[in-house]
Amino acid sequence: MIALTGYASILVALVSSVALTVQGWRVSRTPNPDPSRLKIPVIGLTVGGVAAFSLLEIGILAHDFSIAYVAKNTALATPVIFLLAAGWAALAGSVVLWGLMLSVFTWLVWRSVKSGDGLGVLALAVMGAVAVFWFGLMATAANPFEVCTEVANGFCAATSWLPVGTAVAPLDGIGPNPLLANHILMAVHPPLLYVGYVGFTVPFAFAIAALFRSEVGRVWLDRSHRWTLVAWIFLTAGILLGAWWSYEVLGWGGYWAWDPVENAALLPWIAATAFIHSAIVQRRRSMLQAWNFVLVIVTFSLTIFGTFLTRSGVIASVHAFSLSVVGPALLIFLGVIVFGSFGLFAVRASTVASAPRLDSLASREGFILANNLLMTLFGFTILFGTLYPLLVEAFTGREVAVGRPFFDRIAVPLAFLLLLAIGFGATSPWRVATGKVLWQRTRVGLNVGLAVAALSLLVGVRSIAMIGIIGLAGFAIGNIVAFYFHQASRAHRGGKSWPAALGSTVNNDKGFWGGQIAHIGVALAAVAIGTTSVLAVRTEVPLTVGETAVVEGYCVQYLEPFSRVEPERSVQGARIAILDSTCETTRVVLEPRLHEYPKFGQVITTPQVWTTWIDDVYLSIAALDADGMRLKVLIFPLQWLLWFAGITIVAGGTVALGRKSGRRSAASKQGEQSEHADV
């Protein structure tokens, strides 16, 4: 019954999305478009999407193993949190989650559209067209409500695509992929990514609607600004938690491996970040109009590309699903999006290309343009490095790999240039900045950068690249903080107390200051990535029970092995004491483990980490037997700073959400004053 009702919900959403597309197109062409005429298809789409996902989760929680998806991805012993996560842990479920979020976004956009808003109505039609694909996929190639029709060896061995007729249920299911049931972040990381991916449908829909209607100007940007920020915030948080999950679960001692699917999540983030920056220029100076259309189309296309990489089975990755017929469908959809969108853009190019010329590269818009070009180069390099092995294998049959050295060679110099662009761009005036003004607005940052670079040298940092990153990060952060206090001092001189002045400075222009908070987070992340890469210590030590070893000032002692049986897995581990440098006083006891999943014949190394203000001490078992063990000991300086930096970036985006459209703030006006301003 659950399967039949769930499939019916998918059909309701599919029919409603078709109706929304057709009706939205028709209504948008009337003299006074009335969004209330779209109420029934929007509600049908939303109810269908919510019901389909809810019924899938109900089937999972009820252990309805007559549903093939439930039988293949859960088991009676699966903990509740991972039962819930099973709703999106496999291919068909992830598509249902996508449909749920798209239907909710469509409903929220519909609620914001007013009578006479032809742009908004047409954007809803575009969203309906996107929903047709996703719910059509659920109704055909990625049906989550297939039922078991044959049981062999206790497991579902044959299925029926249409959930009618006789269904049989095994007594138990196979259970989730062990890697996806080894840490609670699995229940959080994918949904955040999906909100980000799906959220970019909204600015894409408004951009396509504006192109169809030949509308130029900033209206479509203003209408989609908050949606873009929401999607960007969630995608940022999803990438951050994905890195944390990798660090805590996979046992290799890192958080980013330039894995193709990691790259596929980073690519739309890069494009969206460039879009957010260039949209500021268009809203303030009416420049980069055509470029913004290109960026928003690229951003949405990259979300589909990332989905294709994950769900097609063309790559081997801990993030990827197995080979599936969904892959060709996604590839066709990606082709339609790319060729259709850029074809429409080409037709309207003469309309959207007109814009004022750049007065000077030495200006805020000039530095934003430089930022855009650098991020575009970075994104293209990542895309090339990701696709090259696939293309070589497709055309020649040879397997090649593009690994960390390739990406790092590009990322390091671009990081230097991006930090420079952030440092200068944050405080530069619009239109033109003379050398005198630039010096006045950056001298504090230059002093801070030189000071922290010198300090890093004094404390023993010998890597020139690391010293450079620290100095440039200090330059960028110093400029932003100095400019903030300069602005606040004006309010203080006007009679406000310092707390009130500091608060009002941000409140007067949340968009600008939210961006600066995010820039501080980016600078801190650059430092953290450098310290945890360049200054990290990685070693492997053999230990017997009671034996100690000293690694980089940390004394580790093998206390004893342990083992236990947990639902669906057995655990073997070692209790390791971390003592002070004299090996006398115990500071903490850690328990790195090996998790064995008998159903899958798979052993997963699960590390344990001790975090201090200076280092992360990361312990992972390389080998464990009755005679002793080999212990991986990794020391990551300032690892916590990376997580803090990510939170800071997300916080900056959240503050920027408070921006009030159409309101010119004192801080905004300050940014546009003449080169002779008193700074």
C-alpha cells in the first residue's frame, strides 16, 4: 500500500509539473499575469513531492521490505538515524529528496509572486519544466517504489517497476553501505548539499525568464538575490561538513582529496561565488549584465553535471553510486540545459550585452572583475582535471589519473592572487581609486600582513609559500577590520556609544559586511589549509602493549586492544594514551577502531582525533594483531581553524541575507565617495 500510494504521489507531482509549465507559459503571456491561476499545479507539485518523500521514509521506518529500495538499503538492526538517512543514501532516494526540495522551492517562489508579475510567473514555468525531468525520472528509471517479487537467500532478488500485484518481503534487508552508516554527519551533509544544488534552480529560472522576455537591468537579480544566497550558504555548509565527514570517517588523514565528486560540488560553488560578486557590480554600476547571465547558467549546469558524475557510475568514488540507467538521462538533460540556455542567450546577446565601460581596473568593480576572472580560471582548471581522465578512457581505453599535485600547482598561486584581490577590493572605492586612496585604505592591512608574516618566521615556519599565505591573509583581514573600525568611528563621533556604533555599521549595510565576514573566513581557511598541508607531520609507528613512541612532542602509548560486537558490525580497536612530552602524565585516551561489516565483507578504518588549540592529534590503525599494532600518527597544526573558517564563511552569507533591497546605506555611500575622502 505504501509503495502504490508513493508512486501515485510521484505521478501527481509529474502531472502537476507539466501543468505548471504549460499554464505558467500561457499566463505569463497575458496582459496582467495572475499567479493565482497557478495555484492548483503548484500545490499538486508540492503535495506530490512531500508525500513521495514522506511515504518513502515511512516505508523505511516501518521496515517494509516489500519495497525493493527499503530491502536493499536498510536492515532491522540499522540505527534510527541511519534509517532516516537511508531516504537519500542511495540513488532513487536521492532523486526523491531532490524532487522534495524542488517542489518546496517552487511553492515558496509562487508565494512571493504578485499579481502582474510576468517575470515571476514565467520563472515558475521554468521551474515546472525542471520538475518535469526530475519527477519523470522518478516515475521511470529511478522509481523508489519498486516492489520485491522474488526472494532468494533471504534477500530481494527480483523487482517489479509498477507497484501493483503480488509483492513479497524478505525477513530482513541488506543494510546501508557501511561508509554511509559510520558517522552521524551522513544524516546532515547530503541534505545540505541538495538544498544548495536545488536552490540554484531559482536564479536560473529567473535568468531564463528574463532572457525570454528580453528584460535587461537588475530586476531579475533582485528577485533571485536571496534565493542565490540561501543556496550558496547551504552548499558551503554542505561542502564544509563533507570535508569534516571525510576527515572523521575515512581514516586517511585528510579532508579534501580532489576526488571527482568533491570537485563536482566545488565547481558550482565557485561559479555561484563569482556570480554573487559580479551581481553586486551590476546592481551598483549596471555592468557585467551578459556575464551574470552566463554565470547563473553555468552554475545551474554544474549542479546537473555534479549530479551526473555522482549518479551515472562513470567514476569510482566513495561518494558515487553504482552504474545506472539514470546516467544517460542526466547527460541528455544536461545537454538540453546547456545548449538550450546558451542558445537563448545567443539570441538575446545584443539585448543584454550593452553596459557601461569599466572606468579603471583600480576600483572596487575592477578588483571584483579580477576576482571573477581568477575564479573562472580556477573552475575551468578543476573541470579540466576532473574530465580529462574520463575523456582519455572514453576515447583511448587507457586509464590515467589527475591527482593532488596537478590541482595544488594551480590552487596555490591562485590563492595568493585571490587574497590580494580580497585585500584591495574590500575597501577600494567604486569607479576610480588613485594610488593615494589605495595606500590610505590598505596601509593598515600591509602592516598587519608584514607583522604576521614576520611572526610566523620567528615561530619556526620555513615554507616561503606558507609565510606568503599568512602574510596575505593578514593583509586582507587587516584591511577589512581597519575599514570596519573606521566606519564605526564615524558613527561614534556622531554621538553613538561604541557598541551601538559597531552594531549600526553592520546593520546599515548587511550585504556588504556579510561579504566581508565571509572574506575573513576565506582568508582564515587559506591559512588553515596551508598549515594542515605544509606543516603537517605524518608517520607510522609500530607498538606493542605498554610501549610508547614520541611524535613531534606528543608521547603515545599503546594501553590495550579491545573488541566488541555492535548491531551489523564488529569492532576491534586499541586504547592509546597521549601523554606529555616526558611520557609521564596522561592527557587523553583515544580509541581508534576497525569496523567490520560481515554482510559486506568490508572493514572500515575509523580514526579518533584529539583537538587542541595548537594541533589535532589524529590516530588511525594501520594494522592490528595479537602481537601488536602499527599506528598512524598525524599532527595537523591549527586544524580547528579550518572548521572555524568554514563557519565564518557561512555566517557571513547569513548576515548578507539581511540586506535590504533598494536601500542605500551610509556604508554603501562611503564606499563610493571620491578619491579625496578622509580615510
